[in-house]
Amino acid sequence: MKLNIFLLLFVTSLISFSQEENATELELKDVTKESEEVPFAIVEKVPVYSGCDENMGNQALKQCMSSQISTLIGENFNINKAKYLNLPEDKVRIMAFFKIGVNGEIRDIKVNAPHIELENETIRVIKLIPNLNKPGYLLGKAVVVPYALPIVFTVENKKTLSKREQRKLDKKRKA
């Protein structure tokens, strides 16, 4: 269990750092002309997560935000749900995408998971992320910042559902 949570947090931090790239002034101008949505990699001032010091530099704020989100996911995501979904005993990969709005709100959540129950659990946990203290900024203007969040864990000790439990799960999926 501790290994699963460690893997989850490790992969999450890797992805947040992989979202970084160097941007030229031309790219910044093009982005602001086309839309108010700016990738996490090129936003000038990253969104400020509750508990992070807004006076930190961008790199430190990115690390703090990633760490806070990883902790929230690790503490609240119920990986035991995967045991009852007849998934192969292996790594489960979930990709969650959401946007941080101009008021710091989490919105437009989209999830790719191997099972609808895991998608629902991911959405539930992402909705627990509090509004951020400050949105992202580019050229002094608040912008929408898309964010990608991977969740990876290993399914162990898979339990086969009884016929009754399987019918109940199937009924819940159809609803």
C-alpha cells in the first residue's frame, strides 16, 4: 500500500516537471492573441495552491503545487476500488486533465481510465482540490491554465466478485 502511494506521488511529480519547456516571447504573444488558455509550461506566474508561499519563484511554486496535489490525491484516492473491477493484476494508469480558471477554480475535468468506476473516483478526488489562491498569469493578465495529472498504482490481491456483487456493480454502471 505504501509502495503504491509512493509510486503515485513519484509519477505525479515527474509529470508536473515534464510539463515545463522554455518559451520565447513570440510564443507568449501568440498564445495571448489566440486565447486566454496558457499551458502550464509557459505561464509566467503559475497558479498559487493554498499552503504555498506566493513569494516563491515559479519553479518552487510548481513544485509546491505538484506536491500539494499529490498529497491530496494520495490521501483521498481509494485504490481499493480497483480490486473489485476484474482488472489484471498490474499497473493501472489514469490520466486526468483539468483547467485552473481565471479565479483559481478547478474546472473542465476529463479523465481517461481503464474503468468507469476509476474515472468516477478520479473525478471525485479532483473535485476535492480547493480553489487556488491565485490563478496563472501571463503578461499581467489572469489566464486559464490546463493541467495534466497522472495517477499510477498497482492492483494487488484481486478479489473475484460474487454473482450478487457483480449484478449490483453492473446495475450501478447502467444507471
